[in-house]
Amino acid sequence: MSKLDQQTVLAMHRTMCRIRYFEEAASAKYKEGDLPGFIHLSIGQEACAVGVCSTLEPSDYITSTHRGHGHCLAKGGDAKLMMAELFAKQAGYSQGRGGSMHIADVSVGMLGANGIVGQSMPLGVGAALTAQVKESGAVAVAFFGEGASGAGVAHEAMNMASLWRLPLVFFCEANRYAELSPYETHVPVANVADRAPAYDMPGVTIDGGDVLAVHETMREAVARARGGQGPSLIEAKTYRWHGHYEGDPQVYKPEGETEAEKKGDPILRVEAVLKERFGVAEAALTAAHAEEKAAIADAVTFAEQAPDPTPDGLTANVYAEMGGV
Amino acid sequence: MAKLKYYQAFNRALREEMVRDEDVIVMGEDVGESGGIFAQTRGLHAEFGGTRVRDTPIAENGFVSAAVGAAMTGLRPVVEIGFEDFLTCCMDPLVNQAAKLRYMLGGQVSVPLTVYTFGSGGVNAGPQHSQSLGAWFAQVPGLKVVTPSTPRDVLGLFKSAIRDDNPVLCLFAKRLIGSSGEVPEDGADFTLPIGRSEVRREGGDITIVGVSTMVRAALSAAESLAEDNGIEAEVIDVMSLSPLDSDTIIASVKRTGQLCIVHEAHAPCGIGAEIIARVVEQAHGALKAAPLRITPPFAPSPFAPVLEKAYLPNAARIADEIRALLA
């Protein structure tokens, strides 16, 4: 822990606030009927996205899940372009063609949220394969959840990554619920990371609400990947404050569980560290909150005022203009 | 011109593209030192090494998806699925990922992925190793699908597929692997455009459109129709299922007034149905009679040689049905 300096922790705190306010704004706007389709929010899981991405370079890759807003923001995505995409506007990252479930900023190495559970893992294998073949020095992180750990591709991806010693970290956000069912419905072992020895890779289960722990664990795994020693499996135990999708009545959660979890808010936890260990004043933290909240409000205004896409572009980007031949 | 077998043309195309572009890698089951069950990748591992010619575990879903991830990030992967039937094991990375990522991400990426496989029947491989599934993929925007039937077409279309910035599915035919044909000389850097059909035989009485193995059957039928009945058939090799070159077909039908389509895939919602639909939509007045589709019956491909022979369309059946049509 000693390696972390105050600036780094302050930056992580700020990004966690950004994600929180982004997700809260998306939730509110969804309730008001401004966002079409489905959205899946990551409130309560901010320490995972931020702890992971704080160890990566812009040239490193991440592949994400259907719950990908936090990952995109943590990797350096622009909240305005993200919000515009959620609002299905032409100014959005995908010009309104992908929406929340395909949020991506490839320019910062965020290769996309994905609507097919589990596919982030082999797609991450592919990004790591590019890094290995091209000897670029980049690493890839594949985010997934405990629900995806039961998919066949999870096994296929971890098997290939280990066989080929790829520069890859499999990062499992075990947020206690996969879709509408608890961990025990999907996973017969106490920890997803317990499976790592079967792939001859290191596996560790950590507290996903502790951004410093996530950062430190990731630093080791990234160094290992970049050093040519192959993939790792990290499982972060975390908690999804909201439902699977906005509007989910969450009848499957025990009464009082979410309220109890909120007491361990990962943002409050990092704030306690900043105050106690680094002597950061409350006012500095309050200012960070205010600035991030204002930036998200600006993003919402930008998205609301942006024009809709027009039907004349319905077939744009189905095919790439032919290069090569 | 040089003479090559179908699988040799495949090998040459791949080798030429690997020499030309170091981002081209090959991956799949047994593509490495073993050289593959049809000797299709023989010599590539020795020449280019295990980093670029990579054996995979038996995990089609996983390794095709990995190839999609690699294609998004700067490689140009060429992926083998040994038998076409196993495309069913990687539908998600092909249909939900490769075909849609560029669109879903608003043009932020391209997916220059080539997936090749060996399909068609006629080698007694039974229901799970004999299928022709190309039409399924021709229904997916974002994918291209080619069906080369000669060594020349294998060379030209496979090289174009590898250079294409879009995902392309190359459907080769097991039955044609040992067939020979003329190809441009080494060093010619020969490519063929994807999405163009070719007239293989000219004739004014009927247009026969063949897919893959059925082009040869159609040509053979055309010869016997000419000899025995004085019927001159025009034979078109469709070559690409997507994009489909309906212009070449429609121009021919306008000359002949008659249309017959032959393929190994089943008839319902198949490429023959699509061709007929386009002809009817764009040139319905040109047809003098109802078009003819010649396909296997709506049943899986049987194992028994005597049954498979009866199952697959052949030259005699094509000639007979056309004689009946034109009688």
C-alpha cells in the first residue's frame, strides 16, 4: 500500500465520483423516460473499474460487459459522448447505433461493453494476442462477472490465455447477482478465483470495495502480464446496489441487504483513507464531488440538446470501405 | 498459366498473403506442424513459426471470438473451422460480434477477419460433416460469404478475403480438394473481386446458376443437353453468396428466359430462393416459365454412399429436370 501516493488516490477517488454521478444521472433520466432500451448500472462497483484502470496505460486494452459505463469512464472515456450515446443521439460514441450495452472508446483502449455475457473474455484474449504477436508491450484486461464464469467461453478463454502465456488479466466482478439470481445459483465454489489453478495461473479473491486493494492486486498482475509471465485471474467481491437493469424490482434480494451494503460504500471507504492516511481535508473531497457532479450535469445537458440521428444513415458502418485489394 | 490442385491454391493464397502482410496470422485446430487434415496449411508453420501459425484447442466459440478481438486491435487473423458444420459452434462470435462490432461501435473499429471452412457433401461424412450453411450467413449484415469452386477462384477469392477489412467467410468444398485447374503463375498476385459472379459457359436457352460443387455438375449437364437435345445452357458460378451479384444472373435470364438454380444446401430460404426473388422483383417479365430449384430433399445428409448419391443433385438429374422444363 505504501507505494500509492496521495495524487494517485485522489485521482482514483475523483473517477469513482464521476462514475457514481454518471450512473445516478442515467438512473434518474431512465426513470423519467428519456433513455430508450435497457441500461445496466454499476453503482457500488466503482472501486473495481477504477482500481483496475488506474494501473493501465492508454495503450492497454479492456473488454467489458453489459455493465460497462464505469469501465469506460475509468479507462478515460468522455462522459458527454457516453451520455449522448445513452440518449441515442448522433453525437454519441456510436452515433446512437449501439447504446449503453455497446459503450466504447477504442481510442483509449476501451474495446466495448458487450451484450453477450461471457464474450468479453475471449475478445480480451484476442486483444492480448495482438499485443503478443506485435510485441507492443500492451496488456489486456477482460472484465466479467460470476454469471459469465459459468459460460463455456470462460473456460475456453482462460485455457487459451494460459496455453499461450498471453499478457492478460481476467477480472471478475462478483457482484453477488447474475441477472436475477444469486451467486449460489451460478457458481458451486465459494470463489470464482479458486478455479485458477486448473489453468495454471495465479488466482486471488479480494475485497472489491477497497479501491487500494484492487489497485495493488492489479499492479502485480499487470506487471506479470507485461513481463511475459502470462495471465492472472482476480476475483473482486463487490455488490450491485441496483437491479440487473433499471426497473428491476429486485424481488430476489433479501430485505435490508442493499441498505446494509451501502454502509460500506467504496467511495466513503477511500475518503476515509484519504483523510486518515493522507490528511486530505474534507473540503477538498467536497470540491471533487461538486466538480464531478457538475461535469455530469453538463454531460446530461449536452446529450439532451444533441440532435437525433437521421434515418439516411441507417446502413452506415455496416461494412468498412474496402482497403487492401 | 500453372496448374494447381484446389488445396494447393488455398495454401499458395495463404502463404502469399502471409509474406505480403505480417499482420496476417493463421489459427485453428491442427493448422500448425501437422499441416491440417487436407494438407491445406502444410509448410506454413515451418516458414512463419508458431506465433503466426497457431494451433488452438478445440474451442471454436473461444478462438473465433479471440480472432475477432485480435482483428479489432490490428491483426488480420485467418481462422480455420475444419468442417463447415462446426460454424454452429461459433455463431456468436461470427454473427453477434464480428458482423456487428463496426456498426455497434459507430465505425470505431473494423474487423478484418477471414474464417474459412470445408463444407459440402459427397464424401460419406454423414449428417454432421456434410452441410452447406452459407445462406444462413448471407442473411447477416456485416458478413461477406464466398464459395469458390475452382483452384483459380480459391486463389483469387481467398486472397481478397484476407485483404478485406470486413469479416469474410470462405466456404470451400471438401469434395473439390483434390481437383485440379489452371491458375495464374507464381508471383502474379492474383485476386478476384468479392461479390461478382462469372459466366462459365454461354448459352441462349436457359440460365443455370450453380453454387460451389454444383457448378461442375451444371457444366456437365449443359454438355449433355447440348449433345443430346441441342439445348444451349448458360452456366453461372455464383462465387459469392454475399454480396450476391444478381446483375449477372438477371442479365442472363433476360437473354434466356429460363432459370434453374442448383445447390447442395436445402431449398427453404436458401440462396436459390433469394436469386428467384431478385429475378422476379427486377425482371419478372423475362421469365417464360416458373424457375427451377434443384437441391437435396429436406433431410439431413445420409451416411450410406448409395443414399448420399441419391440425395445430392448431379448432372443427370439437372439435365433431366431441364429437359422436362423445356419440353
